[in-house]
Amino acid sequence: MVRLAGARQRSAAPDLRLLIGQDIGLPVLLPLAVEVLRDNPLAEGHMYEGDLLRAVLTRNSTVWSAHPELARQLTFIVGGLSDLSPDLRSKVERFVGAVQNS
């Protein structure tokens, strides 16, 4: 897999957020987004802290069924987060519940 470094990761977050939020190129973009989130779970894509995470978490559960390893990695990433906004905490809980039930 291609690794994104430092400044490239930061500059990639807005594009990833936008495209993933529109379900464009998910098989290619989700692994890149998980890589960014591994290094910075609350990466900001020009909107607010955690907007990339929110875009990734809110993809349809069928996406995660097709990519169980990415779902596992993301579950691990979000498991270590605290002090999230109520909205983002809700998205995390919904994602984790959906992954566990699939």
C-alpha cells in the first residue's frame, strides 16, 4: 500500500473527506483514509476536527462487510479515542455496533 507522509497526509484529508462522503472510489480511498486516521484520528478536512473520521464512519455497513480488515483497523483506532463531541461519539458507537453485528 502507498504510504502518505506528513504534509501529504494533511493535504489529503480534505479530498478524502469530500470523495468518501460522496461514496466515490471507496475501495481505493478508504485504505488511505484509515492510514491518515491511524496517525491522526481527528484529522481535519477543512471543516472541523474529526470530519474525515465522521465521513469514514458513516459509510454504509455493506462497505465494511466488503472490507472487514479495514473495519477492524478502524474499530481499533476509534477504541482509543476519548473526549469526542456527542455527535462524533454517536457515529463511533453506531459504526462499532454495525461492525460487531455483521
